Amino acid sequence: MTDSQPKVPVTPEVFWRPGCPFCSGLRRDLRRRGIEAEWRNIWSDEQARAFVRSANGGDETVPTVRVGTVVLTNPSGAEVAALLPDGHRTPPKPRWWFRLRLRPQGAARH
């Protein structure tokens, strides 16, 4: 018997803190893969901080990612993508998109 209920897309929750290079790397990796996530700063969100502590044995280890009922600590973008249904991802932007910077008119190129 097959399940007739459609799968509900799951948005990953990423628990992060400012200045964390691993969080920045995960953000870039997810963006390249076209994965949108909900980002929760553990320094400004007490509930997020409490969740991270409970998931990591009392430590505030970030990035910590929750996808549905699965929790990953310091995952790669590939690990997060593997937990998502195929239809959840948006087409990734081309590499040049991330290097594109708008320059004020008359600004010199270096």
C-alpha cells in the first residue's frame, strides 16, 4: 500500500552565531546548492541556544542543523541536501552570480 499523502517540504533550520567560519562556509555551500534554510542566531535567540545545547551535550557547537527530526552538528551542504526531498531545492545560481557586485557609476575597476 502506498502513502497517498504528499510529502511536505522540510526547511532546514540552521543554528549559527556571528563570526563562525564554519557557519559562513555552510551558508555558501547551501546557497550554491539552491537550498533555502531558516537561520537562527544562538546569541540572540534563547530558545535556539537551548536547543543547540541539548543537541550537543551542553556545548554551543555551531553550525547545528535540524531537518525534520534529524539533527546534524557541523554538517556539509551535501549532508544537508541528502536529507531533503528532491523538489525542495531551487536551481542553483551560476558561479558568476556570487562574484557579481554592483559598482557605483564612475567607479574604477582595479
